[in-house]
Amino acid sequence: MRINKLIFKNIASYKGEYEINFDVSVLRRSGIFLISGNTGAGKSTILDCITLALYARVYRLDKNISDSISKGFDSAYVRLTFTVSEKRYESFIELHIKQKETPRSMVLNCLSDGNFIENRDDVLVYIKSLCRLDF
């Protein structure tokens, strides 16, 4: 699996929308990258966003998923583009402050062939089979 792009909005201390493009030429050429920074820089938030988009969970928050939403906001989202076996996928998950546990809304779109899955449980099963990893 290769992470291509991460877009998130109102997650943790990051208010507004942010985009991290892992497909920039220097990262593609190297084949590997390191997420580094000072304490509080947001390294764990990046990993939280990736696990949210893949597994609809955040390890540090157990079941109270709405704690991922930035203070003062009612909703947040994560959009993750990744490639597995030459196929590119986009996972989208939206969080709402009123949903304490796993979000119900999750979509997986195969950008390579246009197929998509809208049911959260089906998305989670499919991603698990794609990545051969579970939470």
C-alpha cells in the first residue's frame, strides 16, 4: 500500500482544511519517508487521520471518536487517497460531534475503475482485505 494524499478538515488542533501530498517527486523517488517534528507538531494527528480513513477508529481515543473534531466545530472529515496493487482508492469519512462512537458515514471509491462502496461496514471489510491489515 502506498499513501498518495491526505486531506483533512477540523481534526484535533487543525482548524480548517489541510492537504498533505505524499506523491511529490522527492518522496516518490525515495520510496520511503519519515514523519518527524517537535512535540505537538501534529505527527500523531497525521497517523490518526490515516487510521480514521482506513478503519474508522483512532487508537488514542478508543470509542469516543468525536473527540477528534477541533474544538468549536460540529463536524470534520478525512479523505485519504492510496494505491494498492496498481489501483488507486479514495476513502472518505465524515465525523459529527453528536456521534460519539464509530461514524456511520464512510465511502470508498476506486478511482481506477469508478466502483464505489457506500456502506461503512462493507468499506471496512473491503479495506481490510485490500491492505491485509486490521485495526
